[in-house]
Amino acid sequence: MAESNCGDCAFRAKYDKNPKSLLGRLWRWHANWCPGWKAYMSSLPETERTKLAEHYGMNKFMNA
């Protein structure tokens, strides 16, 4: 399987720049069910995963 690009995703950058933009909202919706994002989050150390989960409001990754 190819390595994940979730760490430097262009859509994620759009969300970070303007969460209310169309592409930003599309990324946020997509990240809720994306298997690549789930694998990326699971691969992170607990402290970094928790930090990202808090930043993006993704409670399901808080104690994963």
C-alpha cells in the first residue's frame, strides 16, 4: 500500500486556511469516514493524535 499523504494534504490545508470554504468543508466531511485518514491517525504517536483530534474536533480519535 502506498504511503499516506494525509500529513500534507492540500484539502486539509484548505480547511486549515478557511474551514468554511467549500473545499475545507468537503475535507472535514471526508475525514470523518476516510480509511486513509483513520490509518494516518492510528499511525501517529498518542500525543500528536490527541492534538490533531482536538484541533479538528474528532472525538473518535481522542482515546483510540
